[in-house]
Amino acid sequence: MSLFVWKKYAALAAMACCAAPVLAAGSAGVDPAQVIAESSQMKITAQDLETDLQRIPAQYRAEVLANRQRLSKILENLVINKTLAAQARSAGIDKEADMTRQIQNAAEKMLAQEQLNRVVNAVPLPDFTQTAREQYQLNTDKYTEQPTVHASHILIDTKSRSAEEALELARKVREQAVAGSKKFDELALEYSDDPSAKSNKGDLGFFEAKRMVKPFADTAFAMNTPGEISEPVKTQFGYHLIQFHESKPRTVRTFDEVKDKIIQGEREKFQNEQRKKLLSDILSDPSLKLNEEAADRFLSRMPIAADPKASSAGKH
């Protein structure tokens, strides 16, 4: 996108940020017919923008509105779609029989989804607190945070040198680190063969034991003094020097900490069951009849794509 166009959409985004949230709140302070963008072929109103924003789940809408770039992209797509749609109408495409059926089919799908959502949302929700507590008690491991260690490392690999050379270099680097002639992160930048060292200076952040190969994890989790530097640790990658920073013990999150998340999961499970029941009721309607003969005739006229496996079976 050119700088000129980007600036234009950024300005439109600013207008939308003011208009759309108010409309979403149902305020009469913003005219739904307020023009957000227009050209010789189309016009986008505040109501058009609000309608398009309804596609975004409500919990994410504020985040989108606060992001100038994402909102500008939405406006850009609206401009493109409305312009092309206007051109299609001018060409009479919307009056073509096949297109008319597709438009009607799309409308019915939208109505069906909206009806499904409304029926499901109208079902009173039970109190899931007791169910959530039972789920918590049955799945304590699910809400347990395993012990973690925060450490940095320097890798001296054995790809570009022999194991003996790697071990000798690792010992020399460790001597510098222990003596304090250079900081560990400086040595990581200078010597580490781990590609990520260029950006993180060897700092691995917090990690669980299972994230690391066993010799590395065993050494890191046995350390407990901040600043402590291990002897060279051999793994399939080479030799590592590990600097220990801190650790966090195994902790179990309390019920109050996870209650809302469990209840949300139970609510979604309940509503999914309501959806399944509604769809099942529709398909089991006694008045529903299938004209199998007509369906078979229809299917017999449909082109059947050749099986690519069958076509290649005769090749040698």
C-alpha cells in the first residue's frame, strides 16, 4: 500500500474508532448514516462498518478497534468489496439466475446460524460452580505448574570441532566466566554456537525439565545458587556451560484462580450439547421426507472426479 493510501486509511481508522464503539454500545449519539469513506462508485457508512465488525467475536472487538493497522485493513477490504459489488450490480450480475440462488443460499446460511445461536443462547444456563469444583478436584494435575528453572547457557558444539577440542574450549570459557573477566552474556555472544544466542545472549528464560535434554535438565535443576556456573555438560549437541539464575517450585493453582476458566469450559460444553440436540431434532422431524429416487437421479448426473491413485496405479 502506498504511503498516501496508508495515511488515508489511518485517518479513516481514527474516524471509525470514534464511531463504531459508540454504535456497538447502542448510543443514539452517532448517526448510522455517517459517511466513513466514499468514492464515485460506493459509500461506506458507520452502520456498514458496525455491521462488518459484528463478524469479529465481541471479546476481541475492542482489541481490533484499538489497532489502527487492523482497522485500516478492515476498511480497505470494505472499500474493495463494496466497489466490486457495485460494479457487479451495474453489470446485472446480481440478477443472473445462478447468482440469485447463491445469494439466497448465503442468506439462508446466515439466518440459520443466527437462529441456532439465538435458540441456544435463550436456554437458561445452570449454575456450574459445583461441577467446576468437581472437575478441579478430579483433575488437579491439570492445574499444577511444574518446577521451572531460569538459566542461561553457552553451547560449544561438536559439529565444527572434535569432542576433545569442544571440551577444552568449554573449560577455557568457563574459566573466564568464573573469574569474572567477562560477563556470562558477553561470553555467550562471543563463543556460543547456539544461533539464538545472538538475540537472547544465552538466556533461556524459565523452562520445565521436559523441555531440555536429560543431561542438561539434570544439571540445571540440581543447581540452586544464583550466578552459579556449571562444569561443561555433554549432550548430543556438544558441551554446555549453564549459569543458574533462579527457580520456581511446583505449585497447584487454587480453585478460585481457575474457577472462571473451568466454568467457561462447562458453559461451552453445555451450549454445544444444546446445539447438537437442536440439529438432531431437525433431522429427526417426523414430517421430514427424502425423495431418494430424485436424489439418486441428481447424483447420477454429477461428474465424478477420477481417483488419482487409480490413474497412477498403471504407471511403472
